[in-house]
Amino acid sequence: MLNQYLGVLILLVLATGTAVGMLTLTSLLGPKKSFPDKMEPFECGKKPIVSPRQRFSVKFYLTAVLFILFDIEAVFLYPWAILFKKLGWFGFVEMLLFIVVLGIGLVYVWKKGALKWE
Amino acid sequence: MEMIQTPEINLSAICHILTLCVTGLLILVLDLFINDQKLLPFKIDKKLLPYVALGGVILAGISSMNDFGPAVYAFNNTIAADNFAAFFNVIFCIGTALTIMISINYMEQEDLNHSEYYALLLFATAGMMLMALAASLITVFLGLELMSISLYILAGFNRAKVESTESALKYFLLGAFATGFLLYGMALIYGATGSTNLKEIAAAIKGDTLNSATLLYLGTGLMVIGLGFKVASVPFHMWTPDVYEGAPTAITAFMSVGPKAAGFAAFFRVFLVGLGGITDHWVSLIWVIAALTMTVGNLTALAQTNIKRMLAYSSISHAGYVLVALVAANEIGSTAVLYYMLAYAFMNIGAFTVVIVLGKKGEENLNLEDYSGLASRHPLLGFTMAVFMFSLAGIPPLAGFFGKFYIFSAAIKAGYVGLAVIGLLNSVVAVFYYLRITVLIYIKDPVREFPPLSISPFTLAALVIAVIGTIQLGIFPSWILEIAQSSSLF
């Protein structure tokens, strides 16, 4: 029974081997000449003007989290759209309820000002 | 075109959950428009929202009481609305209603009067109900997550306070980890039996159609860890004292009753209904955990000087007593748990209410010494605290005594005399730290000034209900025991 998984095992070994091998070989064989310009963080070929280690405003995270939330909910709409006719009225009503709850979430976020940048 | 067959939908089986969810959403929406009154057709005051929440919980409680009767299976057998669930749902509603009543004044006093608090309480209660109604591992998980995520937020509700934030973060990180264990266990059990439905799991075990017995045992072990965390049993209890201490006191009261009971409801359902066929394999594990939980909880509680931490360890030890009933795995055990959790809801929320009443903003008076001489200044409040302490210690004729009595007799009937003896010895240890508070209240002289009490009507009502519940259940236990007996899983 396990024989059918042999291909997967070979793929796993080959993929890991290639990745690890390439990294090891470059670090062993590649020339190592370091000079100040090379050690700088890359920023479009220009010299960086500020330190890249800056703190980001928490607003970015909030926006990202809200985006993910609604994005994932929206994914559920695709299978529903495809099966819309097969699901009939039952599917329609259920999805309507789902969207209403989602809408309440959106209204909540909106009124609480989480979508305002300032 | 072939229509997709939908499973049978029976919304009346979960109407209490729907009530809670709709009320929660309603509170969220009403709160949004409070500052924008012109958008609403009617005027509403922010102060009214807690009462909306209370109304929702009471409605849900009434509809839970209607659930007593023949069991209803709904949603493709993932929901089992039987007496067992109905009894637990009533306990949850009592716990949440009392919590809302003591919160109204407390949250205002702490400047935390946000409506999300009440909405989250309702969502957490909906999650707990789902756990009690679960007839499938998926439903257990769904309810557990709904409850836990709400609780993580509630624990950190006092976000200006470092302790509260810390408690939320600790609870969240450890809780997420425990959920991982639980889910892994469920996956393995599904792999072993080919079903997530508890009855089908039981049938697979009984009919010996397992794919792999090893996977089943592994899954069982992992589920013990996951659920053991939620009910705060040793050695998965480390989060309890810190979380209980840091969370707002009303939430501590809530957490120590509802979610714990919900954890036990799921524990009993999964282990007695689903895994009842392999009792021999998990019973010794639970035996050890129960003995450890009682002993560690009680011994550590002895050394506490902070009342919230002491009650946290006491709640750990009570989880141990309830696990004894799970070990017994018989009808008396299942009955005793229902009775015990109801009694525990009254006495524990009552004790926390006294803690809340004696605190002021920024000065919570959480040291045990702060209770010295309480009876000489406020005799009635001192008396109520003494009632709760005596009941928690298990002294007749109060509710706590009968709860322990039934649990230990269940253990003895099932032949676990050793465990019952450990439990009894632990009760003796517990008497010491509960009575210490009573002694402080009645015998010691006050070490501080007691300001005149200002108890709001709802807090007072909650206190009165808790006292009456504790005494009533102790003096007339038979009628509630009869209901509990008809609600047992056996």
C-alpha cells in the first residue's frame, strides 16, 4: 500500500536535496568579496536615506486584518455563485443571512472609524 | 438540473443560541448609533444596553427550560438538544445573567462601560451552549472557539491596565496552543473511526471497525489535554491564576463558572458518549489528573494572600472534584456534575460579587487582610461571604456539601474508593483556607476603614439570588436532583 507513495518520497528527497545543495554549493564555491557598498541594504540601486528598521504605524496592521477578514468571507460567495441555481431558495436565504451578518460587521467597523486613516 | 439536497434544518433546536447571537448583534448596532441619534427612529440611552443583554439572556434561559423533554437531534445529527444540554444551558444563562447584573455598576465604576462587553458576553454564552448541545466533534470545536475568542477579548477588556492585557495575552497564547492539541486529537479520532459524530464514533468502537486503535488512543490523549486546559485541570492549569487575577473581576466570576461548565459538558459528552467504549483506556489518566488537580489546587490555594488568586486555585480544585465524577462514569456521577455546576455557579459568582462590592476604582482591596472585621461593619455582607465560603468548603446544609457528597458517592459506587478518599482529604484542606476568610470576617478587628457601602440594585439582586440559590439548593436538593437525574447522560 505504501508503494504508491514512493514517488512523493522521491520528489521530497530531490526537492530538499536541490534546495539545500544549491545553497551549500554557492556558499562553498562562490567568491566572497565584501566592500561597503555591497553590504548596504538594497534600495533601488540608490544609497538608502533612512534606516530600514522603522516602526510601522499600527494602522497598517488594522487595515490588513480587516482586509483579510472580509476577503476570506468574500471567498465563500464564489462557490455559492457557482451553485446558486442548484441550491435554490434555501441557499439564497441562507446566504442573505450570511451577508447581513457580514454587513453588520462592515457597518460596525465603519462607524467605529477603523477605516479612517487619520 | 439536479438540486442539492440540504440536510434537515431544525432552527427551534438552537433557538436559544440564535436569541443570544441576535441580541448580541443588536447591541453592537444600537451602540453604533447612540452618538448619532438622528439616524434612529427612537431614542436610546447607552445605559439601556446592559438591560437589553439581560433580556436576551433571560429569553434564552426560558427557551432552554423548554428544551426539557424528549431529545431532539438536528442539523444532520450534529446537535443533540436533550435534557443534559438543557440543564447546562440553564446553568450558562444563570451564570451570564448574574454576571451582567454585577457588571452594570462595576464596569461604570471602572470606566469600562463599552457595549461590546455585553455583546461579547452573549457571544461567549452562545458558544458555551453550542458546546453543551454538541453531538459532533466539529460542533464541540465551533462552540469552544466562539466561547474562547470572546473570552480572550473580555479578559483584556481593561486595556489600560497592564495586568489585564497580560492576562488576555497569556490566555490567548496558551488557549490557542491547547486548541491545537484538541483539534489534533479530533483529527486522529476521525482518522481512526471515520466519523466526527459522537454516536458513530461510539458505534465504530463497539463494532470494532476501527482503522487503527493506536490513532484512537493518541487522539483521546490529545483531547484530554485540550479539554483539560479549558477546565483548568492540573497540569494544564498554569494560566488560571494569572488570567483570573488580571481580568476584570466580573469577567473572572464569569470565566470561573460558565466556560468551566461548558468545558465539562464537552468533556462528558465526548468521553462518555463518544469514547465510552474505551473507558478502560482513559479512566486511569483522568484518575491521575483528578487527584493532581484537587491536591495541587487546594495546597496552592493555602498559600495565597490575594483573594482573586485564592479563588482561582479554589476553582482549579473544584475542577478536580468534577473530574472525579467523570472517572466514576456512572449515572450518579453524571447527575452529580449537573447539580454541582449549578451550585458552583451560585456560590462562586456570589463570592466574586462580594469581592466586587468591597472594591473601588483603583483600590480593589484584594488582600485577604482587607476582609478583617467585615462583619462588625457590614454584618449582612459579612454573612453572605461566610455563606459562600462555607458552601465552597462543602459544609452542610449548603449547596456545596451536597454537590461533593454526590460526586464522592458516585466514585465509591463505581469502585474508586481511593480517589474518593483523596477527594475527602482535599476537602479537609480546603476547609482551612475558606474558613480563614470567615475567621477574618468575624473574629479579627478591621485593619482598614470600611466606607459606607453603595450597592446598586442589580448587584444587590445578584447577591440575593446567589445566597438564596446556595441555601435553597442545600436545604431542598431533591427537586433539582430529580431534574438532574432525568438529565443525566445515562
